Amino acid sequence: MNKIFADNILQGKVAFVTGGATGITGGVARAFARAGARLAITSRKEDNLIAQKQFIEEAGGECFAVAADVRDYAAVEKAIAETAAHYGRIDIVVNGAAGNFLCKANELSANGFGTVVDIDTKGTFNVCRAAFDELKKSRGQILNISATLHYLATPMQIHVSAAKAGVDAITRNLSVEWGRYGIRVNGIAPGPIEDTEGMKRLLMPELRDKLTKRIPLQRFGKIEDIENAALFLASDAAAYINGVTLVVDGGQWLLGTSLG
Ligand code: HXC
């Protein structure tokens, strides 16, 4: 439970969160609801959406759930339109939907590479583009979740590194193009965060201790660490922050994200 920020810092805001049912962005969605925002969440998986909606509503929040694949522009447009119709506005968009698996570059198929780029990079663009009119009206903001894998180089992650580099480029470009409409566009680059699908898929259990020793703060991140960064960037405390991707990784990338 987050205790750093006041309960009402996002009161009156409507937040649309992709990948908002589970993992890091699932946590961000719940944190935004606790901070007073009304939530709209999307995911490909109906079951995950139902569970998250129930969790948020039982905690006293509001949650509108709509299944959509961020690769499908028409589906994204429909989800945004339904959210705007339901709540009458959209103030915050969080792009968290992401694909990942470990694969050596020389074994990765073109479709495998393209699938992750389509989910992460094209999906982020699709959602930003479809939400533009609503964000322009609300002078809202975008938060893109990327990673630090591409700052140096991370073996078996060429597809994700390329995709997340694209996400960071979208953050910078949109911050410049849409700042004139009062829309702030920022990002968060999480490091290794425990209790996430990403870590389950990416980290073999026997490598956990080795990785921990390579993190300057000597611990994995918690979903709550990302929630706190997201709450700060989404709040008025960050009113003059635009075009920034905030690294939340305990200093890990400075020592390299490769375990080799
Ligand atoms: C090699 C793989 C593969 C694997 C899929 N592909 N899994 N290639 N190794 N393990 C290839 C397939 O062979 C296929 O190519 C292509 O990718 C598409 O696969 P599909 O299964 O048809 O696609 P789809 O169901 O649309 O999506 C698959 C997926 C997705 C991208 C793997 O299910 C997924 O990523 N789910 C995980 C969600 C997740 O964990 N999100 C958190 C991300 S964490 P061919 O050529 O055979 O057709 C994150 C943080 C990173 O991003 C930072 C950490 C520090």
C-alpha cells in the first residue's frame, strides 16, 4: 500500500491504462485509483480485466474495463471512444502493454521480432494517436513504460531493446509536438521488478543472486517503486516535467543489464 502520496492527488482525473490488469501497470492502475482517479483498463485477456476491475471496485474505486489488442488501431480507437463516452473525459494515458521473451538474435524469427515491436512500439503510438483529441481537450498527459535494456546492450533481448528504444523516441517526439497543447509526455524505465510476468519469463531462478549483486541498491525493485514514480509524474508536482524517461532501477543499468 502506497503511503507516500496524498490520497486525492489524482482526484477528478480519468486514467486509461493499457496492460492495466496485471504486472507493473496493473499496480499503477490500482495506485491511481487509490489516488482518486477513475480508471479505464485494457488488456487482451478478459479474465485478468474482470479480476482487476473487481479489485479496484471492492477497494472503493471506479473501473471501466475494455478488452483490446493495442496492435489493432480500430480496437484501440473503440476503447478510447468507449472510455470517453463512459467518463466524459480522459486525462492520463499509461502505455504499459508489452511483449517479451528471451531469444538469441540468430534464432529469432522476423515475426518474433516484429510481434514485440508491434505490441510495444506500434501499440504505444496507436494509443497516443487515438487519445490525442481527448488529451488535447483535457490538457492531459501520457506515461510510457519502457526499459533500460537498450541503454547499453542486453543479450537475448534484441527485439525488446529495439521496441523500447522506439517507445523512448515516441516519448521525446510527442513531448515536443504536443507540449503546445498542454499535453505532457513522459516515461518510466523500470529495472528488474519482482513479482512480475516479465521477471518470471526473463530471469532463471539460479541467476537471481548474481543479478541482485549487480544492482547498486542490492535489491530488486517492487511494483510499488514504479507506482510511486508514476504517481509523481502524473501529479501536479511534475507539472513542468515533459519529455523525460525516469529510470527506476536502483542504478542497475549503470553497471550493465547483461549478466554475461
Ligand atoms: C522465440 C517466440 C517466443 C519465444 C513467441 N515467439 N514466443 N520466439 N522464443 N519464447 C515468436 C513466435 O514463434 C512467432 O513467430 C511470434 O513470436 C509471434 O508469436 P505468437 O505467439 O503468435 O504471438 P502473440 O500471441 O501475439 O504474442 C506472443 C508474445 C506475448 C509476444 C510472446 O504472448 C507476450 O509477450 N506475452 C508476455 C507478456 C509479458 O510478459 N509482458 C511483460 C513484458 S516485461 P513465428 O515466426 O513463429 O510466427 C517487459 C519488461 C522488460 O517488457 C524489462 C525487464 C527488465
